[in-house]
Amino acid sequence: MRYDPWEELRRIQEEMDSLFGTFLRPARRRLESGGERPPSREVVPYAEPAADVVDKGEEFKVMVDLPGMNKEDISVTVRDNVVNIRAEKKTEREEEREGYYFQERGYQGFTRSIPLPDDVVPDKTQGQYNNGVLELTLKKKHPTSEKEYKVTFD
């Protein structure tokens, strides 16, 4: 067996891919002496979108990446300090030409629940959806104060 200096890098790359999973990224081309080899596994879409939750003191900001979704495809509910986000997108393409008929259907969807650490006021929740990013603002029932209190002792 001949020593391949790229084999160790390929092994590390495969371990990192399995550790972090795939997120709709294109399969990487792997270099090999004498050319390229095809990817070792299929790219599988990640079922849960990335989300950030930021505590702003009087409110929480929740940002969720939803690329490719339309505003009408998204549903958001807030209950018991949990934000529930659901999105579904169905596509259908039909083409008929001389000698053949082509039909393709696709479905993309997910549900994600994000628990929040403090009580929120559900009916004061505001949302925006721009350029594939859903941004929610949730008011807290008991806002945290940025003030510092000095404790005195007897």
C-alpha cells in the first residue's frame, strides 16, 4: 500500500462532516492522486433551521433563517413561553412536449419549538420576514433590569 498524504485530510474532513452534519451545502470535491472521486454520501437537507435568541432586557429577539420560504408559508404561535414555528412549501412542475410528459413535485417543511427562559406576553409579539430571515420580538412579563443594586448589611 502506497502512502497518500491527502488521505488523513479526507478522514478529518469526513469526521467533521459527520460531527456537524450537512446543511444544504454542496458535496465537496475530494482530491486524490490522479483526479477527483465522487462524494461518499448524498447531501441531505437539514430539517431544522438555524435560530438565534437574544435577551434584550425588556424583550427577547428571535431570529430564524428560512431561505426560500414565502411569508404565506410560515406560521408562528407563542404559548407557555415557547415559540412554535412551522413552515411548509410545496412545489409542482409539469411539462408536456412532443413525445414525453414530465411531472415533478417537491415538499419542504419543518416545525421548530424554541423555549424561552422567562415569561412573555404572547399577544404583544411582533414579527417581520425579510430576505429569508424571520425576526420576532417578544415582550417580557417581568423585564430584567440593567440597574445594579447595592446591598447593605447590619
